[in-house]
Amino acid sequence: MNAQRTGAAGGATVLVLEDEPGIADVLSIALRHHGFAVMAAGSLRQARQLTERTRPDAALLDVMLPDGDGRTFGGELRARCPETAVLFLTARDASAEIVGALRYGDDYITKPFNVDEVVARIGAVLRRTRPADLLPVPPPLRYRDLELDETTYTVRRGDRTVRLTPTEYALLRFLVRNAGRVVPKEQLLRHVWQYEHPAESTVVETYISYLRRKLAPLGPPLITTRRGLGYGLA
């Protein structure tokens, strides 16, 4: 049976081939949040079954799998579905490994990875392979009178635009995504600044104060501090 191309309304379908359930879940949640439809597989056998029925627009493939090599499957998929974008996700980062994998695909992402970067790189590859009007448009993030546009990376509070630096935007986005929770400083250091081993640092406090100064003139205080615990939104 010939595979049929499908996708979310206005979006694209991504095959996630990853045998570690935790990683697969994180990737799937992030992709769906940005408007992609997701097909998840934990083995080559399962991926082959899925792609016999549905042709994905992009495939994010782990290299080391329990039943074989993701690069081999990438070559198979490219032969059957030449229009499918293929990206590899692996802990192998030697130059020879990267060059070898790129013979079968369009991009190569090493672990550990930043989820937002993975989503952005899938979008970049699709822009080279699909018409721009078919790319998914992520919905704005909203909290009370605050709106974050994830396409243009702009922030509005009420009817006013708030000019933020890239780091300030990333910090505010993480707080909005976790609205209703107290986010520990250590998590902010890991997710916003990519500190693998958070140490004593005042960078979070400094950027929280920057955000407060920029948001305060436009409405009631939004960012709260729970001393000894972390930060959240009021």
C-alpha cells in the first residue's frame, strides 16, 4: 500500500524514532505544542510499520536503536519518500559520524540537546523542502494580559509591546509555560542558560529584576519570588 502524506491543519507531520520513552515524550510534547502532528516509534520495526501507512514530512531519528541503526532507516526512508526531511539525533559527535550520517539526511543533532533548538532545526529543514505556507504557526503563549508570539519572538502586555533581549524572552517564556508553579532557580539555570551543573550564581536574580522593570510600568506585578524555593507568576 502506498503511504499517504498527512499532517495537522496547516502543519507538518514528524516521525520521532527514539527508544528512550522519556526523551520521546519530551520531543513529542514540544512538537505538538508548536503545531506539528507527531508519529512516535521506539524501534525500526515500528517506524517501518508507521511509514508504510503514512508518509511523514520530517523524520527525527535516533541512531542507536535496539533493532538496528537509525541511519540505515534514514536511507530507506529517503529512497521511498524523497521529499521527507531526515534529521538524526544521537550522542555520537565525532566528525566522521556526522559526515557519514549526513549522507542519509539533512541535519544532525547531538545529545544532550535543547528542545527548542530541535524544533527550530526541524522547521529550518522544512523551510528548504516545503512551501512556507504549509509550515505550522505556533499559537501565542498567553498569561493574563501578557502575550508571547513564538513566531516573531515579540512580547505584548495589554496593547503595548515590551522589548526584551533574547535571554529575557527565554526566561519569561519558561515562566509562562510553567504558570501556576514555583520554578526553582536550578531549573531556570538549566533550561534558560543550559547550565548542566548549576552553581551559585546571581544571573537569575539579575534577569528577574530586568523583567520586572520592563513589565512593571504596564500593569500589576507579575513575577513573584518564593524565598528559598524559586520564582513564579502572580
